[in-house]
Amino acid sequence: MRPVYEALTDEKFKKQLQFHMPGHLRGRGFEGFDINPSMDVTELYETDDLHNPEGVIKKSLDNAARVFGADKAYYLVNGSTSGVLGMVLGFVKEGEKIICDRFCHKSFVSALALSGAVPVWVKPELSHDGTMWTGFKAEDIEKAMDENPDAKALYITAPNYFGMMGDVEAIARMAHERGMKLLVDGAHGAHYGMSDKLPPSLISLGADAVCMSLHKTLPSLTQTAILLTRGEHKSLETALKMVQTSSPSYIFTASCEYGVEFYEKCPREKWEELYSLVEKYFPEQIKEKGCKYKDFSRLNIRLKGNGYKVQEILREKYNIALECAYGGGVIAILTPFHTEEDIKRLKEAIVEADTEDGEDLRIIPFEAKMVKTPREAFFAEKKSVPLKEAVGKISKDGIMVYPPGVYQILPGEIITEEAAERIEELIKKGAEVPGVSESNCLIFE
């Protein structure tokens, strides 16, 4: 019995047109990278050790740092999640403050639970219709830093899930003026800097540490990422050894290396051609800004109807898989490996599928009172009750919509009546809300 293998080898599935991660686009991007089981080895004299690189891996990492313009580079075989965990554990101690992005990925909340760091939440700006968020205002970050001068670090998501980010350079400058480290979850921006049409490379904007998922937007295997730093930080290196497997995959490591090589050698014309196709078929994506930097290759396609329904129609009727739906729209990720025929097919399918008017369904996190830290919530006792009965109680595991993996209610926050009602509506409309069953049972303290 091999149901996973059977799903992967299903003929319809194999022919599905992909507009989601990973960035190698069902293998189209792997030219000259032949993967086979003979490459699956352990730490040997010839192969070096990811946790103590002195040979070929060190040589590869030094090259990666050069390519991206960093002082140090670390391959991550447990995804950007391990990079987020490593950054927080490496720079912030238990009880110390970290000023942070309230609309962060769930991995950062896990880092808070593991480290015991105390969050000071700051919210990014919302789009004009309130259905998604853009970048941070530098003045909002500055206010939080002025009110919390004892904070050790600042943590932001740049770019966010919608391919948007604010003035990271100004934020980095303000942090450094106050002696704080800037840590960046750049999971969705590994390709930045490959063209003038894209935002600049993230490490060039002044962060002290940036983790990026190579697999999301570059040709690299799922679960591969890289962490770049300015300066050398031994505490970070120690933390990375804790959160990554003690048996790192050499196939993943070689895949990281391939992604770095693609970043360096891919002709800029490839991205220019992709930009022209977006201009032709989705011109509104080029015009839409709302923040300092916008990634044209991540389409935020606004719809008349329910994004979850359109996503389902595209999958079932047109055999097209999108990255995400978010109520009032869908997200599609483009790569240099997509053809004009691919993008034309996406445009036509969306026009045909988006025929019903619907109400925008927000996935913006709620205003809620935090009465326990994520760490305290993680270790608290728990029980399960219907969602409606959880109103006024403290969330144990938090409530999120996935993707994008952003908490509607954080672990340790009070569950409000408004939150419970909107979560029920999200589930009815087709959103994935892990931990909340069809009978609307919720684990809480």
C-alpha cells in the first residue's frame, strides 16, 4: 500500500499546471541536476559535515555568501522554519523583548514558545479594502522601538505572503541606531535581486540575519532554504545545530547549491520576459503598489467572487493549482520557467471561473488581548470544546488560516465572539483552519 506514491504518480496530477511553490515548476528548472538515490549518503571524508563544514560544504557556503553579498551563509535542510527558530534562539534570550510582526508566520510563534522571548507586536498596514496587508510603516516601527528601548531585536516578515514589503532600509537603520538586531523572515524573497524589475536582494537592505526559502521561488527541492548574516554570530550557529536534523540530506544540500548557482547565472532577460507577460495578461499587477516594494511575479488576483471557490474550480475543471486563496482573491506564483501559454491559460481560466459576485472575506488577524505568552500557552493544560463555547476563553494552540499560516488568534489570546463568528464563516467558505474540526471543536485552555 503506497497511497502517497500513487497520488504523486497519478496521470492527471502529473499534468496539473502549477502556479505555486516549489519554484522548480515540476522539474522544469532542474537542467543538469540529476537526482538519484546514490546521492543519498551520510557524513564522509569526501562529503563534509553540514554541522561542522570544513571541506566541500564550507567551500559551497563561502560561495553562497559571495553570491548573495553576505558575510556568512548557512544551508537549511529543515526549511525557513529552522532559520526562523535559529534566528530567535540565537539572538534573543528568555525574558528579553523582541519587537515583532503581528502578521508573522506560525514558525515565529513557535520560536517564541521555544525561546521564552517576550513579543512586542506591531501590525503592518492594511490594503485599502482591508482584505490583505502590505508593508510596515517606518514610523510605526520607530514608535515601538522608542517605547521599548530595552528590546534586543526587531523581527519582520519581508516580503509578506502577498509579495509586498515596506522600507526595510529605514527600519534597519533605526534598529541599528538603537543597538537592536534586525531579523528578517524573507522566505518568499530568495529571488530578489535577480532583475531590476524585482525588489533588491534582502541582505543588501541592512538586516543582520535573513532566512530565505530557496525552494519557494528558485529551482531547489522543497524543504531547502538558506540563512544569510552580516557578521559572524556563534550563538546563531549553535542554535541552528539544535533546530536542524542531525542527519542532514546531501541531496537537499546539493539542491541548495543548485539554487544558489541559478541565482548567480540565470540571465536577467528571463525575468524581463516574465515581466512583459505579466504586463500583457495581468497589467493591474504592475500598477498596484501600496508599499515600497512589490514583487510582480507573485500575482494577487482580485476577484468578484469567493477566492476559495475559484481556486476549487480551477483545480477541478481546469487542472490548474494555485498557491492560495484568501477570500477576495487568489495568489499565483510565477517563475521564469512558465511559458506564455501557461500564463494565458491561467488568465482565461480565471475569467471563466470568476462569474459569481461575492463578499470579501477577510483573513486579517483580530484585535485580541494576550493574557499568556506563547510559551506559557504551549505548556498550559488544554481541553476541547465547541468553538462557540470557547468565546471569552484563552486560546491554547491559537487559530490560523493555512495558507498563509498567519494566526487569527495567537496562543495565549482571548477568543472573541467576532473571531469565532468569522472563523466559522471562513470554514464554510472553504478556508483551511487547522485544529478546528468540522464540528467546530477548538482546543483551548
